[in-house]
Amino acid sequence: AAQIVAICARCHHPPGGVEPDPADPTYTRQQTFTMPRSRCYTESNGGMSCVTCHNPHRDVETAPAFYERKCLECHSEQKEAPARHVAKTTCPVNPRTDCLTCHMPRVENPTEHSFFTDHEIRVHRDERKHASR
């Protein structure tokens, strides 16, 4: 997984390749820094990388339901977690839908006047300005 993230980082990195401060409003834009901070990534025993959810040979999918299906491949009451994962966890708030709104919200990047999906998968608090879906 770390090697795949490093390959993706060759193009998807900040200017100069230096990790910005997490308090920097542009930090969310740096998926190759944010995703490895996620519990999903750290507990996957090398099983989760950028290509777990994204096909590098196709344009990015934009439908939230596509990515929710990816989440539920590992986090589902109906399925056992893949062997590469340490533990199966399901969301106690909504175990079947709307994963991205809480765990990977779109966050405003005021510097670029745009929104980016936060790839630091976690329970998000209101510390940042989120976009509505």
C-alpha cells in the first residue's frame, strides 16, 4: 500500500513535495498525506491504498454511492471483513448508507475556491467548513 501511495504521490503532491501543516486549509487537497493518517489505512495491514477505491486507468468516479459500496466491502454487518483487515467495524450511526458525509466530507479549500474530499477517513467534527451533498 505504501508503495502504491508513493507512486500516486509522484503526481498528486503539493508544490515542492513538502507535507503542509494539517492546520493549513489546503491540507485536505493532499490525499497522499491525508489517507495514510486514516484508521482504515493504518489497520489494513497494507491492504488499503489509493487503488482500493480509485482505478488509475479511468476517470475518477463522482457518484457517492460508488464509494459507499467500497466502504461497505469492508464495513458491513452482512459481510465478514476481508482477511487483510485487522478488525471489522460498522458505523453505529448509519451502518448502510451516507458514509462519505460523515467520514469523508467535501471540505472547502478557500485558497483554490473549490472543494475537495477529505481522505483522512474518520469521524469529522465541525472543525472545518463542509460542503453539502
